[in-house]
Amino acid sequence: MSDDGNDSNAKERRRSGEQTLGELLHATNRVPPCNLQSEVAVLGAILRCPEICEEVALVLQPEDFYDLKNRGLYEAMLNYRAGDRDFDSRLLAYHMKMAGSYDDVCGACFIHQLETTACRPDQVMLYADKVKETALRRQLIRLATDVLQESYEPSQSQRDIVVWARREMMAIQQQGDTHVAQNIRDILKDAFRRFDDRMAGKFPKHAVETGFLDLDGLTGGLPAGELIVLAAPLGMGTTSFALNVSEYVAMRLQLHTLFVSLDEPSNVLADRLICSMLQVNIQRLRDGTVSEEDLNRLYAAQLSIGAAALFFDDKAHRTVAEIAALARLTKQRTGTLSLIVVDSLQKIRPENPHIPQHEQASEAVSRLKSLAVELNVPVLCITRLIRSTNDADDNRPRLRHLRQVGAIEQFADLVLFLHRDGYYHSGEEQKDYASRAGIIVAKQLHGPVGEIELRWQGEYARFASPDEGLDMGF
């Protein structure tokens, strides 16, 4: 095999986490981090008390052990427990002999060493954490080595390398975050706090209000950790609706909001946001014919709008991995993040452009759902319906129209369709329907479906409830 072939194989092993310790030692010229005493202490504790094996398995995987013999022995312990079989020192010594790790004499000596150096069972997790710590450090070294090697490859773009490195870094970080099952007692405490808030007329802390009272009444707001899909044909006003929600969350509630625009630049969104909030005719702003009164209101509101907890990102063709990295960075810098808006699904750059478009869309929404869960933040994703809804008697969109885009419905916790009657009329007839609009709650994982009536103010690019507007206090 050529040297290029060897390099390629080593690279693949690094990517899959199967790089040998010798390769790692050769690549760094240093002994990788390890804690052999803790490894032996953990194995000895499990040998003394096999029942703790399940608890240790929540933290440690076989590959977390540096010593290959320790790794093989731990894997054998897991296999015995998975098969609901007991094990003792003799069975483990026999396993090691069959695996070729030790002969009879050395195997017995090693097992005896485990028994004499074992930690107490109630301390095993302290030692397991030490083993995990050094394992994560080795993974970081592997990743850094891989990034170094990839950076020398002219065929690899720096953008792809950065995206891949971020994804691998997050995977390493998530390994270090242990998660255990909660006792129902602790869950009930949180549940009853929510019940008390609702009975007192307070909005649930685990959801974000949209500013549309009827919609919030039906859905309970936008729940944290859930993916909300807002769908409509192009030109229906989905971006305007998302901006209306964003302005309410960021301005009225003063909650940090990230608006990722893959469709329009931030200066255009700023114009739309200002006109919507202050009810200034957007066309007059564009052609410079705004009245002096409106102009004074615009300047008076500049400081208040500038202090909003609203962040725009308008870089085109971002991947979901880049959006996720941006969201994590925003949350890290601000301390909190309460809402993420992505406009729109069709403009997300696919990780694999060679698969069909409907599969690209399905993969993107799946990863956006994972992002919502990871950050415990509602993600509002706009998607364009690729076919007209004229096949419906009332022109209203249905879930079947969404399925033509991809397997979006199965990943979405909440599906909203935006509808305007004036969209389907023209001329004098349009005036009768111009302001009539609505939000169709077509799917709600934890609640009822239904339709909410809205009012469309096209001159301001703004939606409002039929009997009241979104008064921002200006």
C-alpha cells in the first residue's frame, strides 16, 4: 500500500475515534493523558460489586480506557451484565486467557491486583470521572491532530474543516455532560410551579409568548426545546410574521432573540422591523416620502430599538452546523437565548448536496430539532410551500402541502400555516379581502389544532390581532 493510502487510513481512524495509541503517540511525540490507577480502581470496584457496572456505564465506554487490557476487561464486564449473567474473578481470568491478553499465571496476578487496589463502591464514580477526563483529553488531541493534518490538504476547504471541527468538538463536549434519569418527585416540583403560574395568570416560564393572544392561548406560546415550523407559499408574509414575533420577544419581553436570515440582508429586515413597530408606510420609507411626523417618530425610537435584545445574522448559504455554532456562540456571549428564528429552510446549504432536495430538507429540520433540544430554546423555522394551495377548495394550506417539501411534519412539534385571503384575489375584489388573515395550527404535539384570526396591515408589513395591534409603546 502506498504512503497516501496509509495516511488516508489513519485519517479515517482519527475521524471515527479508532486511532491507535501508537499513532497518537507518534503524532504528538508525547505520552497521551491517562490515569491507569483510576482505571484499575474502577475495574476492581466493579469486580467487588458488579451491580455498580450499570452506573459506571452511564459515564464510561470501553474506548475511554487507555490500557487495551483494561478496555477488554471492562467490555467483558459489560457483556456479562448485558446478558444478565454474573461474573467473578475466575470467569474474567478465563475471558482474558481466551482473548489472548494473559496466560493463566499473569491473568490471575492481574485479577488479584484489581481486587487489592479497588476503590470503595461508593467512590467508584469519582474514579470513573477521572478516567473520563483523560479520555476526553485524548479525543481533543486526536481532533487537534486531525485538524492539523486536514489543514495541509489543499483539496479541503477551510470552511468545511471549520464546520467539521466544530461538530466534532461539540460531540466531545456532549460526552462530558452526563445525564441521569430524574426522580418523579423533582419533576413534580417543576410541574406544580407551572400549574401555580397558570392559575395566577402568569405565562409559563418554559415557553415564549408570541404577542398574539389567541395564538398563545391555543398553543401556550412557543415551548422551549421544540421545533416550530411556519409554512406558507412565497409572498404570504412569513418573514413579516416572524419579525413581528421577534420584535415582541426582544422588545416587550426583553429576551435574547437570534434571527438567522438566509433570504434578506439585515438592512432590509431593519427597515421592515421599524416600519412594522412604528406603523410607518414601508413604501414611503423606501422612496423617501415619509412625512415629517413619521420621520421624527423614527428618530425618537432609534435608541429604544437599538437597545433591543435582538441579533440578526444575514450570511447566505449557511449550513445547519453553522447555524448551530452561531446560536451557541450567541448564547455564550449573552448568557441566555430565548428564541431562534431561521428564514428559511430552503436557503439552508445542505451538508450533502448530492442527495435529493426533500431528503436535504428532512435532514435539516431533524438537526434543527436537535438544536432546539440541546439549547432548550424554541426554534421557529420558516419554510416555503413549493406548490400552490389552489388545489384546496378554500385555498388554505394543508399538511399534505408540507409533505411535498420533505419529512418535516414528523420532526416538527408545532406546525403553523400562514394564510391571507387577499393573496388569492386581485383588483377591486382584493380590497374586500386585503386585511383578512389567519394562522392555522395544523399540528400541535401537546395540544389542540385550530385557526386563529389575524389582521394584515400590508402598508406596514405587519400582522396584528383583529381587535388590537402589537403596541410596542412608542
